[in-house]
Amino acid sequence: MILANSLINGFLGSNLTGKVLVCIQLGGSVLMVMTILGKWKALASVFSKTRRFLHDFATCHDVLEYYVQRRPNAVYGLEWIYKETCERLLKMLRPDVRSLLVGNQTDGNGAAALTAREVELVRGTCEHALDEEEIRIERGMAFIATIVALEPMVGLLGTVWGVLDAFAEMGTAGSANLATIAPSISAALVTTVVGLLIAIPGLVCFNMMNAKLRGITSDMEGFSDELMGRIACEFQGKGA
């Protein structure tokens, strides 16, 4: 309560520059909070869908079983990476073999074979999809980090500017009376306090989300490696 009163009194006693900078800081904090809430919800959704997909895929006997049975149509997430890779894999096969595989029939003559170069093309599609998904889930994090970094800097700018004005007023008045300069110094410190009050919880939230994001990214990279390994085992040189 005392801190709130001090901030309010300091804000009311600050000059126009200080008030404008505080308003800018508060506006940035609102945008940061909205971004954090939206990003946290998005990461929770991606994490849940990733875990569910990994569990379902682990029960499949071969690479294409999940694709054939469920016809995934995801537009993001680990399932999207899998879908893009499987579609690229099927395009590398002959039309008749593709029909057999998608029709969930057995290709007994070993025609579903890929050369090492074709496997690398499929790997390229998988890695590209992985990179795109990593960029997508990281979207918004840079904005949060920028706000967290800028808030104290804007506060410091307001404080230095306020102190500069306070000393100028003191020089004009020709007096170094503490009672005269103290209110101006107190008002000048408001922007720094506001900046820190915004940046500290913002930094905590950023680090928590970054840890969750690293976990999701690790799952995606591990799955992509496993997927390409299974494709190589099941298709590369098969029937040669």
C-alpha cells in the first residue's frame, strides 16, 4: 500500500516526459501480459497434443500405420511433421505400390524400396517441417524478451531525464535545498521502479515458458530422428 501510494504520488509529481514514459511502460506491460497468456495456452496445447501423438504412434507396428488408419490432417504440431513426411514418402513410391500401402495391403514383391538418395529427400522434408514448426512455436517469445529487456531501460531513461531536470531546476533556483530537490528526484525514480516491477515477473514467465518450449522441441527432434530411422529401416533398399 505504501509502495502504491509512493508510485502514485511520484507519478503525479513527475514531469510530462516521465508521465509519457510510464504510460509507454504500462502499455508495453499490457501487450506483454496478453502475449504471455496466449503463448502459455498455445504451448500447453502443443505439449498435450505432442504427448498424445507420441503415445498413439508408439503402438503402431510400422511407419505408415498411423497415417493409413487415421489420415491425419493436422496443420501444426508433431502430427503435422509426421503427415508431411509420410506424404513425401508416399510420393517417392510407384503409384501401384502407393495404392497397396495406403489401402493397407501387403506389397509382397518388395517394390516399396527407396534408394539412399530418396531417403535423404524424405529426410529433407522432415527436417524442413521440423524447422518450420520450431519457428512457429517460438513465435512471440522474442517480443516478450524485448519487452522484458526494454522496460528497465525505459525506466532508466526516465530517471536520468528526471534527475537532469531536477538539477537544472536547482541551478536555476540557485539553491541546493534538499526539501526542494527531493520531490523531483523521487518522481524521477518512478519510471525505474515501474520498469523493474514489470520486467521481473516478465522474466520469470519467460524462463518458465522457455523451459517448456525446450522440452517440446526436444520431443520433436527426437521423434524426427526416430521417424527417419524407421523409414530407412523399412524402405531403404527393401527388396533389392
